[in-house]
Amino acid sequence: MIYRMTLIEQLKIYIPKFLTQKKTVVTFLVLVVLLCIFFVVVYKPIGLIANTGFLSFLSYRLYSIILVLVGLVSIAASRKLLYMRQQRKGMQLHQYFIWLGIELVALVVLLTAAAWLLNERKEVLLMDLVGRVVVDTVAVLTIPYIVTILIFLLQQKRLEIANLTNMLKDSKAVAEETKVDTVMQFFDKGDHLVFVTKRSNVLYIEAADNYTVVHYLSGDKEDTIILHNSMKNMEETFASEGMVRCHRGYLVNLENVKYLRKEKDGLVLEMAYCDRVIPISKTYADDVVRQFVR
């Protein structure tokens, strides 16, 4: 079952450091500048409303530049404080949203004050000016905010993928290490330890009346050891070690099988490191094929 965090739990997550880093802040400010230029060119900026009569002491462009600079300096100062706050204590997601809200309100207040002071004749009512400042500020900042959120989500996905990749690598490394280090211990009927070797060294186990013969690699050559133990006990003991019963008289280590092929009399297994071909009886055929191709 996959656990999904509640909204409250998600809001308590600490934001990543890259959100307050220089590169992210510069990207945000560049977007703000581009959008400010667009708004100034397309329609009258904050405070102009429907007339420009009050601009007797300042040109249209200078008025616009001053307001843009006030906004940029305010945002830059806010992001600098945000960076310092996160470096010192960290910041949770809900605190980040609150900070952005305060940033937006402070920006509206500063821009309103600047526009009101520049409007020497005060031909625009203060309430109208505040409304226009709010609309223009939200219009300018919406896209940078959205881009920041998208960057955040993209970075989170990259981190998740990186974590999953690292987990997969670690799992494979552990599996390989376990596979190399796994040993098989062989006992006789009296539970006396007779023989120990790595699992990768075991080729197959063959029944011989009341005994079993373990065929294994000793260096580069095949060797054998006889145990006073039954095939049934061997099968039960080594089922989890990759030893598969393919015939009444054989248990094979699938790790050391080169080929599974069909002959006239049925399926057979050709073993690696030796010239032995081991038959597969119909009773075990389905299970062997299923495990071999898994």
C-alpha cells in the first residue's frame, strides 16, 4: 500500500535550498523585467490610468523605470532575506507561501507609495491607484511565480528519479554481493557438516541410491563429493538457493546452465563447465522452464 501525505503534512515539508539560490532568484528577476517591459510597451503602467497629464516633471519612460526599479529592489531584498532565513533555520512550505504573500503585499504598498509621490498633481484617486497597482503587480508576477513552481516540481521529480536510481543501484550491488558471498552447506543424515562451497561453484546434485553426489567446481575442474542424504532433503534444503528439481535423479543450479533445448525424447539442460546434459522429466518441465526464463 502506497502512503500518501495529507495536505497538512505536505505543507510542513521543508523547501529545497535551490528555491532561494542565486540562479533561481536571477531567473525570477529576469522574467519580472521582461514582463515589466512588455506591460510598459503594451499599455500604460501603474498610476497612468487614462491620462499622462501629471507627468510634467518626469518623462513617461523615467516614471516607468523608477517604478520597475522600486519593484526589482524590493523583490531582490525580499529574496535575500528569504535566503538568509532558510540558511539559518530552514523554511517549511507553508512558511514559504506566507512569505510570498507578505512579499506581494509589501510590493503593492511600496509601488503605490512611489506612484503616489511621483503623481505631483494627484489627479488619480488613491483607491484607484491602489487597485491599479494590485492588478499590474499580480499580472507581472504571476508568470514568474508559475515558472518558479514548475522549476520546483521539475527539481523534485529529478530528485525522486535520482533517489530511485541510487536505490536500484544499491539493491543490485547488495544482490550481487549476496550472490557472491552465499555459501551452501552440505550435511549428512546425522546433521554432520561435511562440505561447504560457494553457491556459484555447485553444478548439480545427482541421486545415487541412498546417497547423493554433489558435482561442483574445484578451481576450473569438476569434482564430486558423496553424501549420505536423500534427494528429497536436498531439494527442501536448497530450494531457496536456486537449485531446481528437473528430474527424479537430478537437482540443478540454474546459474550454471548454458542451454535449455528440446530433443527427441524431451527437454534437456546443458550444463556449463562440464559436458553433462541432464534430462528434464515431464513432471518438472513446466516449473523448470518457468524458472529458467524468469
